Amino acid sequence: MKKKLWKVLSTVTVAGLAASTLTMSAFADDPTTIEMWYHISPDQATVLLQMIDQFEEENPDIKVETQSVAFSELKKQVTIGVAADELPDVTLCDTVDNASFAAMGAAKNINKEVEEWGEINNYFDGPRNSAMYEGEYYGVPFYSNCLAIMYNKDILDEMGVAYPTEDWTWDDFKKDVEATSNDDHFGLTMSLIKSEEGTFNVIPFIWQAGADYDSLDSDGAKEALTMINDFYQKGYMSKELISMTQADMCASLFATGKSAFMVGGTWLTANIANENPDLNYGVVTFPNYKNAASPIGGGNIIMLKEDHRDASWKLMQFLCSKDNSRAFCEDAGYIASREDAVAESTKWTEDPILSVYVDQLKIAKARGPHARWPEISSAIQTAFQSVLSGEATVDDALSTAAATVKDIIG
């Protein structure tokens, strides 16, 4: 009887062990699932999602779930996610937010991975610096853009104004804006809205005059804002610009032939192609003054969770490879953050419009970078809006902004 019972128990035990082994094997074969957020448009996301499908094919042990988050909501959702401990593994973010995400503990330090990767030196300086915080990497640049000056060739021909060249100066810029302003069209269009877009458009002139966010009460900053205010008050710019986004101003003013010049980025070339493909325009680098400068924009990929660090880094490496960087940016209307990707693309090196932006990107720099950049940017926005609305003088507005920034940065 005991022998029979032992045989039964042995059979059950062996069967149980076999089932357990099968179950463990099944779990071992389950892929690691990571989540990625992105804030780009549906058209731009098509290429990104195709790349992720390819990544999953090449890495069957990793599954990537994706979620689209509105650009205006991304920072808020990440901040909420930090508090609730509910974050994706990786996300795209605006370059200017990389440092602040690192400071709040959201973006993980990936300095070791980046240095072992050995490809970060293939990047333009501006995008690369935007991914750093306190000297170490907390992200990898994915795509870039910068600002330059677009000009309507037909308006300049009509007004007898020569096309600007890369050696033009602030004096040339002022004369040309004035000369092309009349009842039919404005001389200049730039976003002056109270948002990061406004700062993005205003700060290159502050830089060109030898100032920065930590010297807003300097003569250089005052000179820059005085020039912008003069354009605005004299009617060389539309009064509606204080509430216009970059896309709005392009559609309403430049693409319709109502502005001779526009401060604009690479992505607006696609807007113009859709809104007025016959527009006869060119692009030139910013006018020269004390410094040559343009701000970079674009997106970085950051890691937000440690749970699946290896899988997350593998995805980041894949998306940021030279070939994928080039493929995404060519399709999405951006400039690749990698110099080696740009060098291999005739789209950027030979196109008369995009090649100017590549030249501008070589000297473009990140806003900040600073952990509390949104607060600094807000002080800049308040300054230029109060001047344009007539609520404050240039000196008073910038003195107030400088004091605010001093309190922020210590």
C-alpha cells in the first residue's frame, strides 16, 4: 500500500514539476514590456511607430507600448507621474525641458550608457548640450531645429531691397525691415506670444547683443528689446503678434505674402509648402552683431524608470542611430541632431533653404539649460510683453526680469 501511495505521489510530483517547469519557461519567454510617450504630430509619428515595429522585430524579447501625449500636456503629465510614481519607461521631451526633468528626479542619469555607446561626439554641440545636466547626460538628442530669417523675394524685389546675405548686420536688418514696411505688408514677423515660443523668438536677439538670461538688465539686453519694440510700435510688425504662435503667424502673415521677413524655423517650411507652395522665398542666417546666435529646438529622448533600464536604453540607442536619426528627420521636417547623419544627406546639404538652417544649427545653442528654465522664460516673456503693451519701459521691464531671475538662480 505504501509503495502504491509513493508511486502516486511520485507521479503527481513529477507532473507538478513538469508543469511548473513549463510555466517558468513560459514566463521566461515573455517579452519585457516598456512604454514610450511621444508628443509629435500624427504624420510625424507614423515614421517613429514604423521604427518601433522594426525594433520589436529585431528584439523579440522587448515589446514597446506607445502613447501620444499633447505637446502642451507632456511636462504636466510627467510632473504628475513623478508624484504618483506612474511614468513611462522613456519619453520624447522638448529640449528645453531635459534639464528640468533631470533636476526634479524624473529623467535618469544615463551618463555611463552614453559614454560606453561612444557616439555622442557625432552630435552638434547645441543639441548635445541640451541633453546634459550638471555635466552629465540625462537624455539623447533625437531631432533638432533652429531659427533663421525667412524673406519674401517678391516683396524685396518690389521694394528695391537686395536679398540679405550671411554677412548682413543689425544695421542692415533694421534698414531692410523699415524699407519693406507699408500699407500692403509688414517688414517683420516674429512670435511675441507669452509662452516659450515667444522666448524662443526673442532670446536670439538678446544673445546677439552680448547678453543672456542672467544679464537681462545689461545694455545688450536693453538694446535687443528696444529694437524689437521700435519695430512693433512703428508698425513694422503686426500688433496681433503678441498672441500668435509661430504656426499662426506663418499662416496669417508670411505664407500669405503680408510680411517681408519672418523669424522662422525649419518646420515652417513644410507649413509654407502646404499653405502656399508657390511662395517665392529664401532663408538667411540671423544678422550679425556682437555674437552670432540662434536657439535650438527639437526633441530629446529621456529615460524615466529604472525597472527595465537595459531594454529602455536599447530602444534609445536604436532610435538615435545615424540611419534612424536621418530617416526620421528627413520625413518629419527636422534637422538630424547628428552631424554624421546630416553630412550624408543631400536633402540638408544641397537644398537652398535647409542648408542655411544647417549652417545656423552649427552655432545654435540651447536655452539655459537650467533646471528652472520655465520660470526664467516666464520672466523674459513678462518683460517683452509689458514693454510691447506700453505698461513698462524697456529699462524697468528688464530690471524687474533680472531681479526675478536672480531670485530663481540664486
